[in-house]
Amino acid sequence: MGASAESTCEDCLEGTYNDQTGSTSIAACVDCSIGRYSTAGQAATSSSVCLECAEGKWSDSVGASAESTCEDCLEGTYNDQTG
């Protein structure tokens, strides 16, 4: 029997989004890029759910799902940009 309700469609995971309709696989969910994270995960449809790490922080994680992946710059270094 085929899918008979929208509720059979699965949400992308936190740290990802999908801006396409008719997707058939979790592979359609796009990771947030380096320097960004998202806790959205509930049918996120745009990269705007991917928030930038704050000034003084950095992240090299792709598909990050928590602000805690943004790490502080070390002593003697700085970052005056977000993301």
C-alpha cells in the first residue's frame, strides 16, 4: 500500500535542511556548512536555519546540530567575523 498521508514524510535531521519538493531520500537533506549550526530539524526548508558561530568562535564541523560545536579562539588569536 502507498503513502496515504503527509505524516509519512520524514523530517530532515538537526544540522540539515531540504529546499526541494518530492524528495525520496534523507540524502536530499543538505548539511549546514562550516561555521554554522542548526537545531531546527523540523521540516527545515532553507539554509537560513543554519546559524553562524559568533565572533570569537569557529567551527570546522559540517552539519553541526548544536552551538557547542562553535569553539572559542585560542589565546593569542581572534576572530572578528561571524560564521
